[in-house]
Amino acid sequence: MVGQQGDIDTLARVMAETGHAPDFISVDGGEGGTGATYQELADSVGLPIKSAIPILHGALVDHGVRDRVKIIASGKLFTPDRIAVALALGADLVQVARAFMVTVGCIMAQVCHTNHCPVGVATTDPSLQKALNIEEKSYRVTNFVISVREGLFNIAAAAGLESPTQLKDEHVSYKDLYDVVYENHLMTNQK
């Protein structure tokens, strides 16, 4: 997770100075993504993905090491539009976990860490694992992947591109819901 821009800048500067860099940096948006942590950590640690990716991407570019490090984004990236935004903001690829968990039957009981998952997804208990029908779930996972891929290519086509990998920041306009409500309020009061 990206917590402070200064820390990311320091990391990129050290990479440039030493010539040593990781193959990739995985950045999570801090929007939570596990039932295996405290609620306070799942909901409020780190910057949102739409802020975190540009900070990391920008620091790597500014220090001349972006071409050596892949950015992998994660954190509630389960729909084609969210994935497209992450790619456009600088991610090279995304990790998808929550959507796959839900696709195979996770009900977000938030007991992953107890080994007592009631639907058999996050447990090693053979009696609880019986609740997970692998044959059926394999079709659901396949359908999810195909749908996301198709959606990403539809978004790319709508932007006049051949591939989602061609999405750039100029293809994204982001408005916070608060901004939309505030602008509507101003427009209503101007009449």
C-alpha cells in the first residue's frame, strides 16, 4: 500500500542511485480485501488505488526507473471499468483475488483466519471443504474471466484503441461522488 508520497519517492530515488530495482511492485489500494484482518486495517490503511498508482508511476518515471519495474495493481479491481482505470493510470497488470473468491462461493463471512469457512473456500477442514463444488465453480470462474476480458476490450474499443494495454491517463476522467453532488448543488442554487 502507498501511504506517503515521500516514501515512494525515496524508494524510486534509491533504485536510481544504486541501480538495483525489483522486477515488480505490487500496490494495493488500501480498500481492504480480506476477512483475515482487523476492520480498522481493512478499511482505512493506505491510499485508494486511484491515488496510489499515479504516485508510484510518477515517482518511478521521475527517477528514470519506470522501464525496469512493472506495477501490479490490486484492491477491488473486479470489473472491467475498474481494471481499465488502473491500467490507464500506470499499472502494467492487475491482481484479482476478491472476485475469484466470490466467484467460487465466498460469502465474506470474515472467518478466513479461523479455518471455519462455512462455504469451504478458505479452510483445510475436510468436512467444510465438502461445501465447495469444484466442477460447478470452474465454470463460474471461466465465465468471469471471459466476461472481464470482453469488457476490457469493449472499453478499449470505445476509446478508439485496439487493446486495453494501450489505455493511458488521458483516457480517464475521474470525479469523486462528493464533487458531483456539490456541483449539482451549485448549479441548482444558481438558477
